[in-house]
Amino acid sequence: MIVVKVALAVVLSQYVRTRVDDRDPNSPCLYWTDKTNIVFHQNSEGNPDTPGDSEHPAVTRAFETWQAENQACGSLTLTEGARTSSRMAGYDETSASNENVVLFRQKMCTVAQCTDDDTCGNKHDCWQHAPTAIAITTTSFHPKSGKILDSDIELNAPRFLFTSVDSPPCPAGMFDVTCVATDVQNTVTHEVGHLLGLGHTSETGSTMAPRADPGETSKRTLDANSKRFICDVYPVGKPSKSCIIKVVDDDLGKPKTGCAAAPGTLGLLALLFLRRRR
């Protein structure tokens, strides 16, 4: 499920990049360019429903999957920082301490909390997105260049039972933490793709396919075209590549938003300056 539609452009290699303007196929793509070392932080509260501390290693493995491809042919470094108490998704241009955060929301926002308020999720520490979305990635970026400033991943724990075991898939309607219900690593691997600038693709079996059914773990492994995205857009020893060659200034606009996943569908991405969610 897409919370905020993001411009998606299909390229010859079959991966899809997210653009600044979904109505303009010639607008810049979102990409990391000013930073080659992207530091992410897991919220220290984790997810109470996942046994022990197992959700944290699962998130780490998801980032490591993408980092392995960067080591093979890319220029980015995904580094895990210390766990954080921050539960803010989005970018604060007045702050010098923005963090790329991964967190599990534990309660749904109420209508009263969120009427015409795009920041109520942070204010009330609640899930303000579509109930059927498994996860949301909120990415903030410069509207003229597509340069990413910050990207945060939220997981919908009030609605979905997140698990971290490898097998077996849970029987229909009998979800339990001892079998695979909504897999943490599967979900976050998909969301990290959005964090890096990928959109959804219609290609069957892709890490960036928009559906994620209960019991699925296939998105833990990157498909060939998602790997190619890293090689093409973040080539080793060379500057990151936008979709256009154009000189732009660094004036900030306002944000868009990111990626979501549902029982069957996966995530979005976000803009402020702009902010976008997927």
C-alpha cells in the first residue's frame, strides 16, 4: 500500500528509482550524494512481542545484506550506530543531530490525535499511517536535487505480529512468535531499499515488490536488479548518480513521505525539504 504516491521511473535494468515529483518523469531521483557513510540507529525499545532481543539482530542483518552489495560494487557504507532513545521519524532542519532511526510503533493513533496533523505519530508516539501498512520509510530530501537528508523506518507493531525466526511459516490464522508471521528481516530489507532510493517494482520475486504475505522471507535476499541498482547509482570510486545532469542550489523546500507494507503489500518512502513516505 502506498501512503503517499512517489514518482517511479522504470529503467532498462528493471529496478525503479523514486523521483522528486511523481507527475514528472524528468524530475530528479532521490539519492544519497553528500554522505557516503550512512549511519542508522535502532531505537532501544525494540519490539516487546519479539522474544528476547531478536528483532535487533534481524534489523542489523537487513542492512548488512545491502552493505554486502556496496562492498562488492558500490561506494556507500551502511554503518550501525549506537541504539537511540529517539522515536522521531522525519527531518528537523533546525537540529544538528538528526538520526536515521528504525523503530517499532506500539499503538495506533486515534482520529482525534491525527486530524490534519502529519506529525501526530511523533507527538503521540503512535502509528499514524494506513492500518494495513506493515512498515513506512520516511525520506527527507532537497526538492530541486533529490539529495537525501534523512531516512527513517517505522514498523506497524499494533497491527502485525513481527517474528525473527527462519521457519516454518505460520499456519493461516495461527500466528505465533515460534513460526514466521511478518518477518522483521524480510520487511526491513525491503524498507532499506526505499531508504537508498528504490521504489516498488512489478517484477515478480524482487526485494522491492510491493507485497509481503505472512510467512514470507524471500525479500531477505536481494534480487539481481536490486543489486544492479547499487552498482549503477552508487558506483565504487565515482560520484552517486541522479536521473538528470543539472546544476541546482541547496535551498530547502518542504518534505515528502515514504514506504509502507501490508498483509500482502510493502512500504513507501517520504519528503520535507521535501518529505515522502513509502
